[in-house]
Amino acid sequence: MVLFFIYPLLLFFVVNAFDRNSFFIIIISAFSLSLYFFVLGKKLHVFKNQFLLFFLYNLLLRFFVIGSTPHFSDDVYRYLFDAKILLNGQFPYEFTPTEWMNFHTNADDELNWLYSNMNSSHYYSVYPLFLLLFFMIGSILNSFLHSMFLGVQIVFVFVDLVNLSLIRRFYPKESMEFYWIYFANPIILIEGISQMHPEILLVPWIIILLQTNNNWKQGIVLSILTQLKFNTLIFVFGYIKEKRKILTILVGILFSCFLWKLTVFSNLESQGSKGIGLFFHSFRFAGLLEPFLYLIMNQLGHAYLSGFVSLCICGFLFIYLIFHQNFRYFPVEKKLFVLYFCFLLWSPVIHPWYWILFILLGVVNRIRLIWQSFLVLLTFLSYPIYVSENYFYIYWVLSFFVIGLYGIKEIDYFRKTTNPRASENSLSEDTW
């Protein structure tokens, strides 16, 4: 029981004292969080199957991680900057923050502070309006609370409470350990809520997408997902082979693309050079397989194309999957999991918070606590790359070892699946 009292204090310490430039603090945080998460996940009998008590404990964990200043990432400064511009009645897609500040020399102190702390002041915004809406609401709450971040964090806690409720509603007869993997996961609590990364906002729509069989609802939800984050477009490949769904999916995606053209892609040339086009280049937080292409392309003198080539290969893999008979027989949660896992392997940009959706899809596919705990460890062990880029190669080898063990099981399962009945118990605990 004592360990359950220590866990929120540990979370509080990490979100307030974390320093991504301190190798020692990162290592201590990574191992302590992953170890506590795993050990406590095996001691859930203390709740005596009282879900309300379990729920209240996890609500308490969320209160311990809010009110802090983001130390893991500075992305939130850009979200809030764009949101403030929208609240001022202007469009954040016409100019870079530097250009906007040059045109508005009398900008208020809050905008100047946000501008001075962001790392993307020379790039055009890549964040869609629907996503920025949540930060606009949070920004308004910030002004009432006289805080820079608490209002946004409260919005994210509210959304995540919806997430917890949806998981409980649609998976009502699962074990406490099943819920613990998402409810108390340090990546969810820290990267999602404390650091305010938008993947938390995708979770309720993913859950709804998994539960609805209505073609039009699926098209609407996929459209909403792509209005929160563009890379969720990959989930379309989980439905596109079913003929009766093609029309509704295409209508939803075309409508979403139309909105993207009016907003983020209103100036395609600028976005290509100083916006979303930069995500097609290699980055120090890269997927597991993209660095191989970088090494090859670097020898050919075209290293800058490695990200583009990697995403093309990933796209061809998706096309292969939708025509693969075994993949077509997978349940939808398994399809989305495989698609997202492939994306994480090949993407030229994989930030630690990208694993939030992997955690959710892993939960509904019954990936066991031990693997989710290793994922927590790997996620936080990526931060020493900020200390030294040479560490990337050590992290790369470690990731190969852990994810490779998982990949062997996953590929073996995929190879053996030959009919719909065989996929019914996809990734069950017996399989693992």
C-alpha cells in the first residue's frame, strides 16, 4: 500500500524537477517510473475490485502532474501562441511567428513570452484549427486562473476523464491490470496531460472509431481525427478495402483535406519549405528503421531525402497490407495497431509522446503489462539524445533489442494467421 502513496509523489517530482539536459535525472526518472508502474500493476489487489476507489486514485494521479511548467518539450508554447493569435481574430497560417511579431511590435507580454520560449519561430504553423480550439479554451481558462499552463492542463484532464470513462464503458468486464495500463501510465500522465501533447485529444475518437460499425460515423470520426493530427490519415488503410465503406471514408477524408487546404495548406510552397515539409526529413528522434535509409542516402549524398523515402516505403507497406488476405481478416483494433506500429517503425520523426496511441491500441489488443512497462522505459530513455546526439546510437540498439523481441512475436502471429477465426484472440494474454 505504501508504494501507492509514493507513486503520485514520484510523478510530482519528475514533472517538476525533470531536466532533459541532465543525463542523471533522465536515467533515474526512466527506471523509477517504469519499475513503479510495473510493480504497482501487479499489486492491484489492494483495491479489492472496487473500481470507484481505483478510479479516484487515478484521478488523484492526474492532479499531481498538473500545475507544472513543461520541462520535457516546448511544443506547448507554439500551440498557445497560435491559439492567442486566433483569439485576437487573426489567422496563424499566414506568417511565421517571427514575421507576425515583426508586424505587431506592440504585442502583449504574454505573446512575447510565448515567442521567446518556442523553438519553431521561423516555421509556419502545422496545427489544424480543431486542435487549436482546445488550446484556445485552455488559454481563456489560463487568463481566469492567472496561470500560463494550468487552464490547458485542466482541459486535458477533462478530456482524459472522458477517455477513462469510455474505456470503462466499452470494456466493462476487464481486469484491473487492463485499466491500469492506460489509467496510470506515466507516458499518459506526463507526456499527455502534464506536457499537454495533443495525442490525448485523439484517444476518445480512436475509442469511438473502434466501437462503431456505422459507415458514416466511421467517416466522420476519421475526418475529425485528421483535423486533430494529420498522421492519423494512416488509419484509413484499416477500412479502405471494404467496398461498402469506401464512399463514406472518401467523403470524410476529402472534406478534411478541403479544411486543411483552407488552413494549414493555404500556402503550399511555404509549408513545403518551412512547415510540414520538414517532417519528411530525417530527425534525431527517428523511427527504428528510418536511420538505415539515412546511412545509405548519406553515402549517396542525398541524406535529406531519407525521411521522404522512408515514408514512401511505409506507404507501399500499407498498400500491401490492405491486399493481404490475413490482414483483411483482422479485427479493426488489430488493423489499426499494425498500421500505427509500422508508422512508428518507418517515420522520420517519432517524439516520445507519439507512443500514447500505441499504448491505447496496445491496451485494447491486450498487450501485457511487462511490454507496456518496457515501452515506458524506452520512451523516457530517448531524452538523453538532447544531452548528446551520439547517445542516439546506444538508444537505437536498445530499441532494436526490446522492440525486436516484440516484433518477432508479432510477425510470427501475423504469419500464422490464415483465417478469421484465428484472429479472434489477437494478442491475447495466452499468446504472450
